[in-house]
Amino acid sequence: MGIEAVENLLKASMGLSVLSIGSTAIARAVEERLSACEVGDLDGYQELLRVSGTELQALIEAVVVPETWFFRDRHAFSALTRLVHDEWLPAHPDGVLSLLSLPCSTGEEPYSMAMALFDARVPGNRFRVDAVDISARNLALGMRAVYGRNSFRGDDLGFRDRHFDATSEGHRLRENVRRQVRFEQGNLFAADLLPGVAIYDVIFCRNVLIYFDRPTQDRALVVLNRLLHAKGTLFVAPAETALPMSHDLVSTNEPLAFAFRKASVLPSAVKRKAALPVTALATRGPVMNAGRSTDSPVALRAGPVTRAASATAAVASVAVMPRSRSAGPAADLIEASRLADQGHFVEAATRCEEHLRLSGPSATAFYLLGLVRDATGNHSEAASYYRKALYLDPNHYDTQIHLALLMETQGDPAGAQVLRNRARRLEQKSKASHE
């Protein structure tokens, strides 16, 4: 039995694509299990996997490496509390908000959901969190609820003082938060996973879809759609934002939340706005390059923007118009924006790169490349492209805003504020010139 057969077995059982973690990682897990089981070769291990569900689970445990921390991607939790306060509670004077964390790993995410709601003064009898993971080891750690330094990242750790007690073993989560979360072992692709339809008002399924190939991602989205209430909200990770839109889900446009709802229940006006193609957006005038003309296409904007919840929404905030060039180069960037609108980020980036090769440096092309890299989670490259755009056009408002938000999330609030101040002065100058 070759290692490829093990890789196929893992894909069939848990959806894992070898391309997401590499053959080396899987081979290392197999070697670990061969030693633990005292099996001499892959053929013998194949036979063991065929007859032992326990060993298959042990192999899965060896492959799954948890990488999580409390309040990872904080904007999602802020969006959650706004959603609950502004919409769910007014519409449900009675009843219990149902939330799901899938996969829940070692518990940091579902506990963060509970802490966020408590901090927003939502009573414990008004919500419950189901936490599901394929790993029995992860679930045991989650139920133990004692966490070390790696689970607490970033500068804002005030929640630790409010909800944890320091012990000799680590920080132990207090009982009132622990009892809000119910842990359960489950496989996203198992036929008996959480039987029922429209069970959850909120689902967090983040940083798992990236480990699947596209057909498996589609299978996962079918399951999530089944579990999501008609008016529920699905939260995914930054690198996964293109996927829900192919399953009748539409961005809520909450900045940095990466949240989606079923398009079929949104007001028609909202759906039309979400589907508006990039080339149809109204514009009001170019952001000039420090008063000097340029032959590069220039982004036109319709006013201030915030960092979009996905590359699709972000790219849709830009319309590209040519200045003293033929329609060809500008058409390339319009096509790049359209491709990004549809979630085809690789193709969109290819169009931008082709434009740069044929037409030379362009602030708009670099800006679009930054948006694509930002949406797919490659933040270092995104920052590099944003800075290239600002080198060509120091007064490119949208680039200033997006780079400022990226710098803030990466721990540089001072630099972010400098960019925001520049953008604010540019906006004020633009308003004065139109009065």
C-alpha cells in the first residue's frame, strides 16, 4: 500500500486534500502510527485500517494539528454581537439563539462566541453553543477548558481577567461560560451529522474549507446550507470568502467579518446591490495622482469605503476607466474585477499581472492585486501590492483605507492612523473641490 492510498482514505473519511498540508505531513503521521501500532510496513497498516475504526480515528488525530486561539479574527465576534442585539433579540423576545462552531478544535472559538455574548449582556438562558469536531483529543481538551499562553494572542486580553482563573496548570475558564457550550464528536461529511434542517441561527465554520479540494468544498457548503436557519448567518475565514457565493449565499458586507446569509431571504434591493457588477457602479471622479497626470488607468470612486468583507465586495468598489490609452489595457482590469467578483482569484491576478507586463506599472492593477491577496489571506503580499500602488499614486484613497485596515490587524495602529489621516485630508480636499 503506497502513501497515496492513505491520502485517498483520509480524503474519503474526512475530506482532507493532500495539497493543503502536503504529502510529507501525512507520511509523518503514518510513520508515527506505524511505530505506535508496532506494524512493520504499509501493507500491514492498510489491513489494520481496513478492520479498525479506532486506528482510522487515531490516524486522523495524528493528522489534525489544532491552530487556534481565543477571539481569532475579532471582527467576526463583533459582528456576531451586533447581529444578536440589532436583529435577533428584537425579533425573538423569547426563545434561545442557537450557534454552531464546526470544527471547534480545542474549544477556543465556541468559548469566544459565548464570552462575546456575555460581554454584550446577552443572558445565558438566551443562547447555546454546539461545538463539533472530528478529533476526540481536541474535544477532551475543550471540555477540560484549561489553556496556555498560545491560546491568548494579541494585545486585548481583558477577557482573560473577566472569564478565567489563573491556576498552576494554566488559565481555567469559569463555569458560567463552560456550561454554555456543548461538545460533540462529529464528521462534517457523515450522514448522521446533526440530523435536521435549519437548526442554527449562527454557524462559525472557519479555516477548514481551505483543506478541501473544490468538489469537497461544495459538499461541505451543502451541509452548512442544510444546517443554517433561513435567516441565519454563516461566518467563514478570510481565505474562504469566494466559496459561499456559489451556494446562494450573499455577503452581509460587515467589514472584516466574512459573514454570509442566504440570498433567497434577503430583500430584493439588497440582493440587487450585492450582485451589481463592477463595471456598472457609479463613479464621481478620479483620485488624482498628486496633481500630475498619468497614463495609467485611474480608479474612480463613489465616496469613502471601508475594507470589504471579501475580495468580491472589495473589488466591486472599484470601476476602472482609461485615460489616454486604448480600451485594451482598461478592459483587462475590468475583466480582472469581474473575475474577482465571481471568486476566480487566480484568474483575476493573472489578468492584472498580464496588464502590468504589457502596459507597465499601474496603481489600479497593484491595488486590485492587493485586494485579491488580502481576500485570500496572503497579507504580506497584499501589503506589498498596496504600497506599490501608493508609490505610483500617493493619493489613492481606497488603497490608503485598505492598507490602513490591514496594518491595524497586523499590529501597527500608529502606521494605520497615519494613512487614515492622509485619506481624511484627501477626502476633505475632494469635497471642497466639488462644493
